[in-house]
Amino acid sequence: LVEKIDENNFKVWVKESAKEGRANASVIKLLADYFKVAKSDIQIIHGLKSKRKLIEIS
């Protein structure tokens, strides 16, 4: 689920656990689908091990 908070901030919920990067991979896939871009265009800049993340979409 992706919820737009404002122009640059979104809340994202995924079901996958944070183990072995599965949740991060799920966030990337979900955002790629939401913004209609390739998964390779999305990068987690900050927060790989945190619930709060800074993500760049190129």
C-alpha cells in the first residue's frame, strides 16, 4: 500500500519481514509499480535498516 502524504513524502506498507532485505526489495517493487518506472530506477539512499527511508527515483 502506498499513501501520498505530500508532494515528496509517502507512506509505504509491505507484508514482507525485514530479514535478508526482503522488505526493502518489496518497497522498491511497490514504488516501481506505483510510479511506473523500472526497479533499477529506485535506490534506497538512507535507511536500509530503518523503517524511515530516503529513496531516490531517477
